[in-house]
Amino acid sequence: MANKLVFHTKDVAGFTTAEDVYVSRMLIDEHNSGSDRVQVNHFTLKPGKVSGPGAHPEPYNEMYYVLRGRALLRLGDPPEVYDVQPGHMAFIPAGMAHGLENIGDEDLEILTIWPGPIAEGANSLYDMRLAAWGKTFKLVGEE
């Protein structure tokens, strides 16, 4: 596949293992755009649903930028709870437990930003997408 440097996010196929819970769209990574230092994912969590808790090993700090919706973000163990809405940014250090609960009545949409490339085992959703598709990025309608 040629590197995708410019595309519309609505044209990116969503990946899920639980359609009524979440949809994940890999936007930027080493496989689709050749980015070897950062990856960006668009993550949608359905109303009333929960994602996590989970943690990622060193050196995988993660950042969330909230685009739409409202959620409780739980960080740490025991967790500190933050009410996040559009415009909020969160930094999640490697190794820190984190999870989201969509408390709104609309989809929660966030961008997740990580250092890249991602090693196998660092993010189970990334690994599942790669195993299912044989790649991390595909356009709607692409096999």
C-alpha cells in the first residue's frame, strides 16, 4: 500500500471486536503513513459503555484529546476520576492504569496519540486489528 499522507477520517474503516461498545480507526502509524515516531488513532466509545482499565508498558506514554461527548476518565490505582469533555487533553504515563466510561448520551470520540512504532503486546487492540486484517489501516470498502 502506498503511504497515506492525506485522507478524510470518515473514509477510514473502523475496527471493533464489540460493535455496541467501541470503534477504533487507526489514522497514522508506520504501516499506513510511514510514521516511525508517532501513531494517532480515532476511538469512539458508545453511550453508557466502558473501556479499560488497562495499562501500557514503557515507553508507551499515551495522550487523549476529546473531540466529542463526555466521559469519566479514571487514572491510576486507586483511580483519580476526571470528567472529560471536548477540548480536554489527558497525559497517561506508561504503566498507569486508565479507563473511560461514556456518561453522555452521544458517542465519545477521542484521538489517542502514542509514540511509535508499537511493539507487539503493548496494545491489545492494535494487536487484534493487525491479526484480523493483516494491517492496521484500511479504507471503507477495502478488503
